[in-house]
Amino acid sequence: MRLHMWITLVSYLALLLLVKNPGADGWVQIGLLFALGGAGIVWKQPWKRKEKISGITCVFAAAVLFYLVYRFFKRWLPTAQVLAIAEMLHMPRQLLVGISAVGLAVCAGYTLTGIAQQIMGIMRIGRKSFANDLCRCMIIAVAMVAMIQIMAGSSILSMGIIRFAWNVAIMMVVILCLWLLFGSMEPATALGTGVFLVIAAVNMYVIRFRNRLFEPVDIFSAGTAMNVLDNFSLLPIPRKLICAGAVWIGLIGYLAVSAAKSRYRLAGKQRLALAVCCVAGIASIYGYTAGLETNHWYLQGAVKNGYILEFTANLKEIAAEKPDGYSADVIEALLDSYPENEEGLTAQTKRPHIIAIMNEAFSDLSVNGDYSTNIEVMPFLSSMEQDVIRGYALASVYGGNTANSEFEFLTGNSMAWLSPNAVPYQQYLRSSTYSVVSELTGKYGYRAIAMHPFLADGWNRPTVYANMGFEACFFQEDFPQQHLLRNYISDQEMFEMVVEQFEEHRSEPLFLFGVSMQNHGGYDYKGERFEQAVELVGMERECPEAEQYLSLIYETDKAVEYLISYFERVEEDVVIVFFGDHQPKLEESFYTQIGEPNKDSLDERQKRYMVPFFVWANYDIDERYVECASLNYLSTYMYEAAGLPLPPYNQFLSDLEEKIPAINAYGFYSMESKCYLPFEQASGEEEAWLLLYEQLQYNNLFDKKDRSGVFFPVPE
């Protein structure tokens, strides 16, 4: 019996093993597959050439294998069915999964080889050896993708079959392009896979040293990395890297031996075919990655997309597009309107302590609609009226990506001009960075401290904080962890640490920036370290996540009361800036019941991005209510409340706010239209101001050569 018959029979067995209660339609489909498979077994006459696989069997086996692989990854593998089969066969679950995966790979390789041979024969493109070389490349690409995924600390199972296929496709396109260049498959495959292996090796060390993935933008920071390399040790070499190197050598050796007999070099038709494949592959990958959502949180990009696909998709985020009319001369000309206030700096004697708190997921859900609770959720915050600027601000994120709100507040920049998937902390702030920290420490003599009561490796904070000029950073391990809410350090404990640092450094002006953790999602905790105080009243459907979240905000309100009460009593002047980073992601049934927003209206959609803020001082300041600003303007409020001369960039932001009161990644508030508009609808004076803002931000983040030292002084 020929091999293609065995493949067909194995496919039948796998179908029977994997299909579970298929229903009438499913049985019809299975019947048709059996009929096709039977035809493949009976029809022994090959297609024109003396191939070992008939055309019908190729088509049948390809369809069945695709179905099997889909079921294997999506339905069968995650269930208890595989465990039951493993127990029946008296073997470990991992061994059964491994054997099944290898079996599927062998069947797929044999089938794809046959299909390639048939296509080559019909199109008269090349000999059987050309198809075999293509298949060898694909087998090696599949093995390398799996190995690189393991090196990235993940699994091929985490990304799903579709994105696994895209990872393989990217590697294949690189190999084919090199094959087209060299004319020979062996050096092309060795070099192509070797480049990916080097990238994966670098990624392993970046994970070791920085607890994040190696991204394309890191290439531009290679010089900085070499400067600090003495502070790190490359030894011991990771065992995964040693194994990967050995496997790569073995694969290239197999390739050299298996291809030694043919030594097949490309001819005219084969070069044309490969060129078409390369162009089509590059275009397809570009189109797919352009809309792919990347993930910069820890290692999640590799988990969800696969490391090769994630790395490739991040190529589009290396740098922003240069704004229309941008030049260093345009930025220089702006200095005439926004000069450095040197006299004010020299005469400045008042330097109050400044405490800025970005509270995790802090929001006022009533901006989305009306609801009732058994008790008032924020009684203290609602009562603040004296010596306070308060209101709402637009964030650019919802339910996550906290670091982007930090970026907007600390730098005065906006996510409006960056990629929707960008996280500047991970991608752009790789060297000395302009921020309120560099202004306060460099011009006013402040001591700067940062704190975040969670893991230090989140969002690359240690590196970013050092680049901004923070002198000390406190993370989870630096807290006593005596007062936990759910699994996180409470706001109360964090604010007690704020007081402790103030007491230690009250003799010099202090800028303390803290990012809390208490209110972080998800909101389904069931345990002893949480007491639900807030309940929703009058709801038709229960919303336990919303109730847990509101109970946490109730605890935040009490912690804020403690913080304000303490600083009301100190003799030194103190300014406190407090704001939320984004709204929480709760069950949609809650939002439906309090008022479903009109998704076609930008005004309605922006409600999900509104967070409360206040700027309070323990001395007299002008009170006011701000209906809606945005996070990039809050540092200007901070300088004004502290009585400090505005730096040139904040002078510009102050003028910008008069024309554009609020801006985020999704649009801006138009004073002319009295509503929110997308950026492409900006016109007249508003369009001109937005362009100036974009040009300044580009100068700050991307034009390292001609960056303005007046607008954007960076720490030494």
C-alpha cells in the first residue's frame, strides 16, 4: 500500500478521534471527506508525472490536516479529552501531545511536498528537487519558529494556529528572499534562520536584564547598551540558548546532507517564481501586521502573537512619521514666543513640596450614566472645595496601558501623534528624557522620588525613571506589605510611605511621583482581604465586578482623606496632584443598564476616557472647576499651583489649552464646533495649533540630532 493511502487512513482515524457530537451537518461533512479519501485510495494513477501522491489525495489530505490542526489547537488540546486518552494509553499527557504534534507535522510535511510537486509539474516551473528544497525550508522554518518561541519563554500553543502560520510565513519569506539573492537554498536557509536565532538570543538576554521583549527600536539603543554592558554578565549562557544553537547546527547539517545530491541552483523560471512569492509574501505580511495589535506588557506580545510576528509588527513603530512642514528652524522660531524665564528662575524663592499621585483605575463612573449605591462612593473627594483645582481630564487609554497616562502627565506629550499600539515607555524613552522631573531637578533643585507598590519590571519603569532623572525608586519589595486589599498593596499603605518619604526629605524641596496599585483589575476577587462596602441599588441585573470596583474606590477615598488631612497640618507648603490613569474594564451589562453610549458619536465614546483629577495646596490658591482637560495639561496646573515659572514647553501647552481644551489619542475638543472631533476634521486655527504641537513632540521624541535644549532640557 502506498504512503498516500496510509495518510488517508490515519486522517480517518484522527477524524473519528477528534470529532465529538458533530451533529447532522458534521456527519455529512465527514461522509464527504470519506468519499474523497476513498477516491484517493482507489485512484492509483498518478498525475501526468510518476509521482507517488495522487492529486486528489493531496487536496484531501491538505483539507483534513488543516481541520485536524485547527481542532488540535483550538478544541481538543485544551480539554480533558486529551488527558483521558493519555490515561487510556498509560502515557504522560505531554508525551501524547508531543507525539500528536510530531505526527501532524510529518503528515503536513509529506502532504505539502506532494502539493508542491504537483504544482511545479503542472506549471512546469521546476524539477522535483526544487519542490523538495522548498519543503525542507518549510520544515526547518517550522522547527525554528517553535524553538524561538520556547526561547522567548512561551509556547507555540499560546498563539494559535493562524498566528503560528504567520510566524512561519515571515521566516519563509526571509529565506526565499535570500534564496533569490544567492541562487542556492543552503546558504539562504542557514543565513535566514541564523539571523532569527541571533535575534532570539539577544531577546533572551533582554528578558534576563530588563524583563521585557527585545524590540526593533532597541537596535537604535545598541550604543547605550554597549556602554552599560560592563554592569551585566552574559554568563551563565542560558541552557535554552545552548540547546537552540545545537538544534540549529543539526538542522543546517541535515539540510546540507539532504541537499548534497541535487545541489540544485535556480534557473530563470524558478527565480521568477520565487520573486513573485517574495513580493506577494512581503505585501501580505505588511498588510497583516499593519492592523495587528501588538502588546508591550512584559512578555505578552510573544505569548499572544508569537515572538517573530510581534517583532515584525513592531517595525512600524520604530519612529513616527515626520509632521508636515517640520524642521529644526520651525522649532527654533517658536522660542521667540516661549523664551526661558531666566529672571523668574533667578528670583524664585518659593519651592513647595510637590506630590503627584496617579491612582490606578481611579474614575467616576457616573460620567457614563446614572446609577445608585447604598452609600456614597467618594464622600471626601466630593466635599473638597477649598484651595483646589478639580475636574475631569481625558486619558488616551481604557482598561489598561497605564504607562501611557504616566507618559502624558510627566512629559506633556500626547498619544495623539503616536501609533495606537505604541507604549513610549517601552519604545522611545531609551535615553535621557525630558519630563517635569528634569525641569524640577535641573532648574529648581528638587529631589525626585518615584514609587510604585508593584513589580519593578512593569513597563520598563526602572530604566525610564532613571532616564527622567528620578534619584530613587521604590517598588513592591520596598513596602512593608502589611495592608493588602485583594492581592495588592493598598492606597492607604502607599500614602503612608509617601508621608514617610516626606518626613525624611522635608528639609529640601521634594517632588514625589507615585503610581498606586490597589484598584487594578480584574474585579472578581473572592477572599479574606476584601470587604465589599458598596452595593448597586435598582439594577435589573447583578454587576459584581462593578460593585467590587466601587468598593475599592470607596477605600481610595478614605486613603485620600488621610493624605490630605496629614498635609493640612504640616508647616511646609505642599501641592498634591491626584488623577486616575484610566477607567476600569467592567462587565458591559453594567454600562448597558446605566446608559449605552452612542458608538457613532465621538462625544459619547470619549466618556470612557474621562477620569477625575484635583490639584490641592495647603495654602491659598485660586479654586476652579475644569469641565474637561486632558492629562498632558495637568503638569501646567501643577506649576501654577506651586507658583513656579512655567518652562517654555508648558508655556506653549498653556496657550494650546486655550485653543484645544482637551486632546487624547482619539480626537480633540473643538471650541469652534463645541464638540469632540477626529484630527482629520481639524481646520483653521485649531489645525495650525495641533500641527505645532505635533512638530514640538516630534522634536522631543524623535529628532535627537536637532532636539531643542530650551524646550526639552534632559538630565545630564
